[in-house]
Amino acid sequence: MAVGAVQHAGQRQFIIGIAGVSDNDIVIDTEDVSQFDTFELSSTAGAMDVFISHDGTNYNTAARSLTDLGAATTNPVLVTVAGRSYGFRGIVKKIRVRQNGATAVANAVLNLQRHE
């Protein structure tokens, strides 16, 4: 079952997450997103980490590395910081975003897009 409100905008889709309360709360949990290949994630509060599933059932046990889209370097990160945008590319079946730490996640948004 998906967690978050889905909004469509042409070739893009946005998923607005729910507020987190505790460490490891699921703030976004997608349905099938295999038609997209580019993902961008941000929040206004709290830290998050991303887990992916290639088959739609089993999720990786380690967080997906992300690119900090506002950083001067391209070093990958595993945990986000509030107020910044992070991205990754690939074909995956489902995405699960969890709160990382005690600070509540607020206004999490996952932007999905397909590039030809």
C-alpha cells in the first residue's frame, strides 16, 4: 500500500510524504515506479534515507546512495539533510523513504520523471 499523496504533472509525478514521528518511520512508500528513471527527494525538516526494491517485494537492506544536488562535490550521501535536494537515477519497481533519526520529517516530496 502506498504512503503519500500522488500528484501528476505531465511527464512527472510528485509524491507528497506524510509526517514522520520516530526513527525509521516510513514517510513515502511508492507503488510501481518502473516507468520513471530520475528521482529527486527533499524535505523541510528531518533526515531521510531511501530503500529500493527491484522486484516490488524485497527491499535492499542498505540505504541507496544519493547525489546532493546542491553540493559543490559529487560525493554520494546515504542520509539527507533538511532543506536540500537529493537525486538518483535508475529503473526500480518501488521506493521506500524512511525517517532517519529522532527529528520528525516534514514536507517530504519525491519527484519522479522519465528521461528518454
